[in-house]
Amino acid sequence: MTLARLNNLTASLLTSKLDAVILNPGPTLTYLTGVHFHLMERPVVLFVAPGQDPVLVLPELELPKLVLFPYKVQGVAYGENPSEWENAFRKAAQSLGLDGKRIGVEPRQLRLLEFSHVKAGAPESEFPDASNVLSALRLKKDKAEVDAMRRAVKIAQDALEATIPLMKIGMTERELSSELVIQLLKNGSDPEFPFAPIVSAGPNSANPHASPTERKLQAGDLLVVDWGAAYDGYISDLTRTCSVGEVED
Amino acid sequence: MTLARLNNLTASLLTSKLDAVILNPGPTLTYLTGVHFHLMERPVVLFVAPGQDPVLVLPELELPKLVLFPYKVQGVAYGENPSEWENAFRKAAQSLGLDGKRIGVEPRQLRLLEFSHVKAGAPESEFPDASNVLSALRLKKDKAEVDAMRRAVKIAQDALEATIPLMKIGMTERELSSELVIQLLKNGSDPEFPFAPIVSAGPNSANPHASPTERKLQAGDLLVVDWGAAYDGYISDLTRTCSVGEVED
């Protein structure tokens, strides 16, 4: 399945006049490889260029993950000293002949940490925004993806339904948020949520991106819950408003 | 407290020959402001330049958070259409007179999404790595910080101790990982963990950054748990190895 996705990407790159894309840990990398990497203090970057095996720059301690890839990937590993990073990125870019070429990027995911090293390894290249190319690939979901999304919605709904009976006046927003997280996990969510649940009551509920506070739930509060679950990397994002006890008109 | 931190930053910028720093959502932004923002599809950037009020570029729907800042911050808000971003960033950079200046960045945190807009708003500027300046500020912890770190360690330890009695042969790595997350929350962790717990047994335990799988725990497995808690934004990161039942020499 991921090989078909890689082939689709290759075809898209050719029609988009991109010579390559670079991907750091995030949804697109997982989508294309089926392998999960953490976004961390060390750079991990997959270079995909049509007609060549993808190249992955990664720390030596992550090398065991190379066997998880569903197709051949050339690993370029670096050791513990960050001074080795530059050389690894140059080697990756040179092995694919990418200097001076058009290398697509994902600005919402790629950090300066990775970008500056790729750029140093291919100083004459251009780095156009490839978000549209990559999101177009992921736009049409296959059955497994639709099933995972439905499951992520169901987990979130079930978790809220299990949380509501536990709600009590005097409980803090933070306590309610923790209970909702516990119910998300008990109902089968991946532990890496799309975002930490927002539970905000009374005056805080007017702030759409509030963080849960130590404020206690009071009778008559309006309560906003904005939360989601993850299943197999696919996420849901729901928002519900309810009242704590009876509310005046 | 955060005002003192801002003043320390200002002093550091002057001695480091930096005219400003830009910060997107992450630990440094929270450290300096006490306000929490999500890293999301919309850019949020705080510009700090000595001698001037900080300027925050943010979406209109986040404007209610401006009142949470402990010192005066000038908000530059944009609406729903991403085409408004460019203008907001230009306005922020111009209001601080930053074009052509040295604007420090955090490469491990800043994405191309934010960086490209700041750069478009200050095209003649340089963007040196300010990681060392910013981490030096945060190196010396005050009592509240040390207490939060100790608490994050204690929460993590207590959570593992509560999880061990629940371990059973036949349980999957994922199930054990979910149980550990539940115990982290019950013991008081913030819901935004430093990373999702790694629970890996048997052959998977040789991979230091394994993701928990559907593999069931077997008698004689070596089990590696790499996990952490968060408390008030401060984190812990522990690793323990144990055996599932008795292990042969």
C-alpha cells in the first residue's frame, strides 16, 4: 500500500515540476512509509526523488527502523555529535543529485533545524511549497483510512459519553480534562492525541483555544469541550457545548 | 516573574548583538509569557526587541489571550484568510523597525511556516541561531521550576509503580502503554506529555525509539519503558528495564 503511495507521489512530482520532496517526522512521512518517527532534537529527513531509492538521514540509534520500510530506502546515519549532521545532509543531497534542483517542502511541518541543513547540502536549490501536492495525494482516502477516521470519531464520542456521568460541580477544568483523556485511552485512542482536550467553563468558555484551568465547575456554567482521538494515525476533532446543571434563559 | 524573564532576555539580546528574537508556540514562548499557545496550522509569532513592547502576530480568534499576558504586548491579528498573514507579519516587523536587523531564531522550534512570513516581512534581515542565548536564560532554574521538575519526576515514577501490578502476560505493548498514560494522568501529569510512552518488549526492546505494537508480552521478555510526565510545562524523561516473569541468564 505504501509502495503505491510512493509511486503516486513520484507521478505527482513529475507533473508538478518538482525534482524531489523532503519530509520530516509527521503525518505525510508516516503516510508514505508506514513508519513512525518522533519529532525531536535530532533531524530526521526523508528525501524522495523520482526514479531513485528514497534516502533517509537519521541518527545511528534509529537505524533499526530501516527494516520497517516497505521498500528500499538508503539510510545516511550520523553519530552523537551534531557536527556530523552537515556532512550527512550533504551526502544525501549529493547522492540524489539534488543541488540546483527544485526540492518541495512542507512549511507547516518542516523546521529550520531540518531545512537549514538540507539547504546547506544543496545550496543552489529552490524550495517551493509542496503542501498542495502532498495534501492532494492524501485527499482521496482508501477504505482503511476512512475506517480509521470513523473509528477516531467513535472513540472520541464514546470517551465523552463515558466522561459526562463523572462530571461534578466543584471539579476543576483540569480534572475533567484528565478524565476525558483517560476515557479516550480506555476507548482505544492512540496515546498521541491530535491535541490536548480543551475543557473550558463559565468565562473561559468564550476563549476558543483556552487551556484547562484550576477553575471549578459551577452550577449554571456553560461548558465547552473541544477534543479528539487518534486511531492508527488518523484523527478526529469534535466540539460540544453543554450546561452544568440548569441554565437560565 | 515573567516580566523579570523578559528583562533578562532583553539584557541577553544586547550582549549577544541580536536586535530581536522571534518565538513560535513552544517552551520558550510559555517561559517568557506564562501563556500557552498551540502549534497549529496558523502561525503565531512573538517578536521581542529590546526597548519596545513585544509584538504578537496571532489569529483573531486567539485575541482573548492577550489579556493573559503579564506585561504589555501589542497584538497584530489576522482573519480567516491566509492571504492576510503576509500583511500582519510585515506590519509587526515594521512596527519594531526590524528590517535589515539581526533577528534570532530557534531552529528546533520554528517552522518554515512562521519563518518564511517573518522573512518576507523583513527581507533584508539576518536570522542567526539564538538557541544558546535562549537556553542560557532557562538554564538556571528558580525554585518554582525546580519544584515542577521534581513533581514531573515523581508523577512519572508513581505512574510506573501503579502500572506494574496491572502488567500481565498476553497484554500488548499498546495496552500497557495506554495503562501507563492513564496512570500518568491519575497521578497528576499535564495532558500534554513530553512524548508518548515507549513500551517495547522482546525483540522490539532493542530499538530505542520503538513505537508500542500489538505484540503480546511473553514470559521471559525484557521490557523497556521510556516515558515521562509534564507538570506545569516542565517534563521528566525516565527509562527502566525489567523482565516479564523470570529471565534465563
